[in-house]
Amino acid sequence: MKQKTLYYLVGTFFVLFIIYIISKPSMTSTNIDEIVQSIVIGVDLESVGNIEIYKESGDKKIEMKFAKNGDIWRMPTLFNAKARKSDVELIIKDVLEMQGKVRATGANYFDQFKVNDNQGIHVLLKDEAGKNLANLIIGKKGEEYSSSFLRFADKDKIFFADKNILNSIKFYGEPDTLTTFKQSNFADLTAIDYNKDELETVVLVKGGQELVVRKIEKVVEKAATDTIPASTEKEFEWVIERNGKQISLDQTEANKFIDDIRKINAQKVVDRIGETLGDMNKNAKYGFNNNFAGGIIYIKKGNARIQCLFGKEFEKDKGYYFQSGDDGLVYEVNKTNFDRYFKWIEELPKKIKTS
């Protein structure tokens, strides 16, 4: 082999070796803080049983709480009123679905992003036993729409997140402008909502008048056909009970009555009457004593009895206070709804079955 050819081969080998070294995969690790990631991990919707939201303002604590009881969310900071499930679950889902990346690290950046303990708004997800699942401090809004800066309460990493949890809690300002939470915006204003099939008796009382509507079971004879022998079947129908007698009703009208009366819609929750000394005078305050405006008694299967009362007017010709017999909550119900419920005292007895 000629010397010139040997030099050429050596040179080619050297160039290829350099290319190999340059193109060889690097063994350095990726910095996870620089990539977009889920911020809260290891938590699912079903595991959350409590939510605590608060802001420290000097010696004052502005707070809003939600607690799950079975399938119902309640608000301990608003008379233990029922909360709309969809609104509460939106808070949880936004926290769990939120993504972002680390923008800064260190306590010296907390003030810049408004995530100090006494600057930001604390959002805590807890399980039913009260154990912390996530403890976030939400700071100022981000540069992009519906984004924000936040950190975990016991960490110094500050995240830029693609969601602003403050929107989920119906607060649309900066954390330092918060003075109160609009808790009433979360209240479930369906004061009563019973399944028609679970009701056995409904009683309306107003101004000395009374209407008792009961579900009865009847045995109906089914005539024989060419292929099917005669038989009997059980059917249920609604009747009026009066003076020991049962009056058959047009079932279409009876079902309209039940559909109206099984669900009481309110416009505001204002209080709760419990069994404490502080509640002793509330019946008189809201007119649930002997001068109540109207009453509805629901009797369910198993003879469970729930008594609900309409008290005095909360404003002249606007509506009445209403107390749920389920949980003692006091609502405002507008006059239109009140009239719609109690019109049946006079109208339903006119809807008698004619054949």
C-alpha cells in the first residue's frame, strides 16, 4: 500500500471518529423544572372530602370551606348550606388538571409573585379525615389569560400555571384586593328536591285550609285475551283524603301537583335554625311560630315525616322565609313560587276523576 493511500485512510478514520464522538448521545439528565408538568399529582377527585380556602389579612382570616357528606357538599362557613356539586368539583378538577413549569425558586422571589403566606390565597384539598392532599398558595395573575403563579405552602418553587384557581372560586381580582368570598354564589338554592316515587303522602296547610294527598295501591283486573288468561295487577294512584274518605283524582293533574310540590326553589339562603341557645328566638324572627304563612308535610316510604314551613314575608309582596325540615336551613322563596305551591289547596279538589 502506498504511503499516500495510508495517510488518506488514517485521515478518513480520524474524521469519522470525531463525528462519532460529537454525535454520541449525551448522558446528562433533563431538568424537570424546565418542562411543562402536572403540578398536583397523586390525587383524584373521589379522594377529596374537604376544601379549605382562606387569606390572611393582618389578624383577620377570610375563609370559605366545603365539606362532603355522602354525595352532598356543604359549606360550614355559610350556615352549613348545601353547595352546588358541579361548582365545588370544578375547583377540584382545575387544581388536579392544572399544568405548568417552575418560573423561579427561592423565598426572595415570593414577594415578586405575591406568594408569601400573607399575600396569596391558600387553597387546601383534604381527604374526609382532614389530611392534606394539596396545599397551594395562589399568587398574582400570569401574563396569559387564566394563568397564575403559585407555590406549595411548604416549598420554595414558584410555578407558572395554565389555570387560575381564583376564577374557580369566583374571585376575579388580584389576591391583595380580596375582602370577602362570595359564598352565596356557591349555594344550592334547591331547598327541597324529593323523588316522586319515594313520596307516600303530601299535606298542604294554609290559612285554616288543609289538603291531604295520599298514594294508594289498587288491584286492577286485566281481561283475558285469546292468548293471555285473565289476571290482576297492582297499580298506584293519588287520591285526596277528606273526612275519612278517599276521593279519586285525575292522575294527570295529580302528577302535576306532585311535580310542583316535591321541589322547592329558593332565591337565597339566609340562616339555619339548630338546637343551640342562640337559635331559640329564630322561629319568631322568621315567623315559623303559630302565625306561619303555610306548611308542607312530606311523608316518605317507611313513614319518614318532614315538616317544612313558610314564615313571614322577608319583604312586602316579594316572598316568604322558608325552613327546610331536612336540615333546618332558612331560605327566601319568592311570592310567585309560594303562590304556585299553595294554589293547589283550592285547585286540586276540582280535578276529580270523572270516570
